[in-house]
Amino acid sequence: MDNLAKNYKDIFYLIFRLLIGALFFAHGTMKFANGTPATLMIIAGVIELLVGAMLFLGVWTRWASFFGAGQMLVAYFMVHTGMGPWWNPIANQGELALLFFAAFCCSFIIGNGRWNVQSLFSK
């Protein structure tokens, strides 16, 4: 099992980054699906679109992760804590925000990874 993880860590991280980026981008598109959203939703949607695209492509992943993690903390404490106790993400429906926060923390630590678009331009 250790060899599997060691030998394929780059591809596992690529899949992780692609999934997180695509899902976050999809959340951004949903902010604009029902007409003109409120100002905070526009800001959140733009951040989600940019962060999702940057993660998916592997461009400035640490910056994208920093802003994505920050947005998820803001979303959790501004939106979800009003729906239930702050210490219970299941009751306040904030588990997805916390999962995205954890994913962004991981991608912040790892960075772009081996396979990314940014490396094509930095050589």
C-alpha cells in the first residue's frame, strides 16, 4: 500500500486537484443560475469561479487555495452558523464548506503539484 501511494502520489493529487477545482467552479456557476444574485453572492460566485478554474488548471494554486479557504470560513461563519450551532456542521449544513476548507488547506500545502498548466509558462 505504501508503494502504491508513493508511486502514484502525483496522479492522486492531480485527480484531487481536478475534482476540487471542478466542484468549486460548479458551485460558482450555480450562484448565477437563478437570475441576478445579491451582491455578496456575486462576489462569492466570482471567487468560486476563479478559484475553481485556477485549481483545475494548476495555476497559482497556493493563492487560489488561500482565497478559497478564506471564503469557506466566511461562508461557514456567516451563513451556516445561523442555521444551527456553530460547533455542529451537520446540524447547520456547513459540512461541505468545512470539507472544501480542508481540501484548500491540503492544496495550499502541496501547491500546483507535478502536472499543472503554470509549469508550461515558467520554463
